[in-house]
Amino acid sequence: MDKDLRKNLKIAAASLGEVNKLLIDPGNKLVNDILAVISRHGTIEEINRKSRQARKLPNLMRRLREMNSPYVPDLEWLQEQRDRKAFISVKDFRRKILGDKADTLRFKSAYAVTLEISAFQYFPWIISQARQCVEKGELMPGRFIRVRNMKESEADQGDLLAGMAAMQMIGASYVDTLDTKGTDGSNVHLGGPDTITGYFGGIGQPNDHPLQWLDEFLYYYTNYGIYQVLNINAGTILLGFLIHRLGIDNEFKISVFVGNDNPYSVWWTLMMAKLFSRTDGTTPLIGFNLSNSVTNATIEMSAEIRKALGFEDVVRIEHHITECYRHIVRQPYNRRAELVELADHVKNISAKHEGGDPDVEASREHPSDLLEYFLPKAEAEAKGLMPTLLSNYMDKHAALNHTAEALTRAGLGFVAAKRLHR
């Protein structure tokens, strides 16, 4: 093969010039529409200032008290337990698993795996989870994914605010899922959540819905300080890059539903992140949820591209270790052993637990179901499902702790809730 053939891949300066010309063209309607949405929320400086103020913990707690939210005592309890160091330390967790051997073993902290759970739907769940952790010496996740309807959460006695406050108290990162998405009826090809799993090329944000997505994001960004959201479509991914380049301090993670299932698709997205990074090199892309079908080789090659573009410490590779038992993947699905093989040489990876361990799920009368993420709370209550949904969530919590145990036995590090587990 001609050794100089690859030189043909180099992007010509003239081509980049044409792209830049289109981006800054005053007649570019696509950019003009973005700027118009932003202007409805204020200047860039005003928008960022409102967001910073809204997310401050004292301000979140003040708003909860002003509305007489029933979640305030639970948050005060959580803060009290944290301050009195009621949660197990990382060192003691390791001793619990390995005994005295834990004191002499050197763990690979540079490759620590973030323990991630999905989906954290209702604020009271985190209190049930925390109480069990205190009682049984278990770990709280270092990362939470929320998929509940945003307007419903916003109207539910401060559930949205309480969830945000809890994340700050325990030292965990989290992602919210906006309501503007293909399952909201905008995509004519989808009858609703029951048909979602047949469209892994992206749920869809047809026509003008990317602008609606942006408008919704800026609403929650300015009024609640929510800055990190799930992203499910090539158009809104581009919007996420563009508004960050314009100065908005947003972040996003890419959903499994985008369908990134090979290293070339990852390369494509990371190139866009590099092209639209700010002059200081920062990008809003902070998480990359790859398809459930990826192999370790794909993750390794994706990690190489990520490192080559300077994003190894910025863009987390989020890998499903377990999945909901129904309506998403073929079961049994458990990638824990593969994770342990990866975790000693791939940095900045998270172990996402979206289901319990398959053998546990198979024994449940009502195993976890992806479609129930979209179930209105009123309907869940009417069907008497709330205790069952909590039980499903706690199965995911158990799976997450099993992963922490497996990593510990292999001499590997993990990231749990940083302000709880010292």
C-alpha cells in the first residue's frame, strides 16, 4: 500500500475556511435561530450568572423551605450523616472485602472506575439508599442519571430541587433528561416509549425540536442551575457544542440511544468536540454512553482516539455493566468481568448499572423495565407500583456494590460519592 496514501485524509485549510465562513455568515438562519433562542433568556453573562446562583446549595435549600417541601428533613438528615462520617470509608470498604490484605495492596487509583446508577427517578429513593448504606456499610454511587419527566419533577413538592441538593451534599455528579425528545410525540415514527427500542440510530429530534430542546435547557439552566443533561440526537449534540463555544457553560453526556457502537462513530463525535472546543481547549462533552453491543476492543480503540485528541481526563466513557431486564437488551446481560479486564488500563470510565444482576432480576415477580422510566408518577401510584420501582432501584444499587467488590478484589480503584466515602 502506498505509504503516502493517508496524506490524502488531511483536511485542507480551504475546506475549514468554508466551514468557518458558513458559521459566521450573518445570513445563516440556523445560527440566527440559535442566537434568537439564547437572547430570550438574556445575555451570555446573565444566563451563566443566573445558573451559578440557582445551583448554590443554600439557595436550593432556601427554595425548598419556602415551599414547605417535605424533603427538607431528609436532606438535613443526609447532611448530618455525612458530617458525622456515618458512611463507610473507602479504606474500610476494602478491608470488608479483603481483610488485612487491603492494608498492603496498592490499588490503581489513576484508573478508578466511577460507580454509576440509572435511573434515579424520585428523591426519596436516595434517602432509602443512603439509610441502607449507613446500616450495611455499602457504597453510594459517584454518578446518578435521572430520566424522570422534568415538569413532573419540578411540580412534585421540590423533587427536582431536592435531587440537586442531595447530589451536592454527597459529592456525586448527575445528569438530567429534558422532556423535549422523540418520545414526547414529536417523532411521527414513534408511537410512544413502547416503540423506542426499535430505533437505535437516535430517538429523534425532528424539524424544529432541537430549538425547543435548547429553549428547555436554558429554562432549567437559568432557573435551577442544571447544567449537565442527556443528549440523544446529532442535531442537539451539535447545538450543545455551539452554545458552549458561544460562551454558555453547559455540559452534556451522549445517550446509549444515539447508537455509538464502533470506534469510528466515537471518532466522529470526538472530532466535533475538538473542532468546537473553546480556545482554552474545554468542551461540553463530558460523558459518552456507548452502545450496549460494544466490545472491550472498541472501548480501547475509542480511548486511544480520546487520548490523542486531549480528552482523556474530560470525556468519561460510560459503559453499561447491567441493563434493565425488560425492553432494552437480550438477557442475561452482565459486563462486570469485561469491566475488570478494562479497568487496569483504560482511564476515566464509569460502570453504569441500569438493572440488577440478571440472576436476581430473573427471580423477581416484577423485574426492572425500561418503559417504566416514562411512566407518570400518578399512574405508578394508581397501579401500586411505587414500592416495586424502589425495589428495582435497590437491585441496581446492589449490582453497583457487587461491581465495587469485583474491582476491589482485582486491586482496582473506584469512585463512589466523594463527600460520603473518604
